[in-house]
Amino acid sequence: MTATPKSPSSIKLASSAFTKGTKGNTTVYATPFEEFSIMRIAGAEQLQALNGPAIAIVTEGEVSITETGKDSTSPAKAGTVFFIGAGADVEFSAGGEVWAAFYDGDKNSQVGKQ
């Protein structure tokens, strides 16, 4: 471990709108690892299926999470952690903020990992 200070700009992650968020409320951040990226969902969103898994946490408010084509909706408050399996289209209601670490085999959907 080193204690060398770094400037904020040297550790800031590149970001862009997530191509699999159909409502434009998802931002994807490039990590320095090829194993996963990070996304932030702020508002109502529908995510097209990922080609890999995701682990997400509600960080603010409350959202409802529905797998497209299923009748059940799961309410999730701040602090709730959940798993999104590969191949699942998922809808999030407005009212909160969700962060997720994910892998998507579709490299075109991830910032800086093409």
C-alpha cells in the first residue's frame, strides 16, 4: 500500500449514457478492471438484458423493480441489495437511486472497454 496523494482528476472514472438504458437515466462508469463496470440509475429506467450478472444496491429513496414479462414487482428501499441475472430485462420505477457493479459480454455497452 502506498500513501502517495493523487489529484481528483487522476482518479475520476470516464462515464457515458448506458446504451442498454432505454429511458436515458442510466450512466455507466469505466473501471480500471475488465471484469466489471459500474452503473448509476437515477429515475425511471428500463434496462435491456445484460450478457452477464449484476449486483445492485438502492442508495437513495425507494424503487420498484420488475423483471419485464413478469407480474411481480419488488419494492426496494435504500440499503436493499439485489441480484440481476444475465438475460433479464429489468424495469426500475422513479423515486430512488441505484448503483450496480455488472459484467456485460457486449463490449459495445461499456465505456472504455471496446
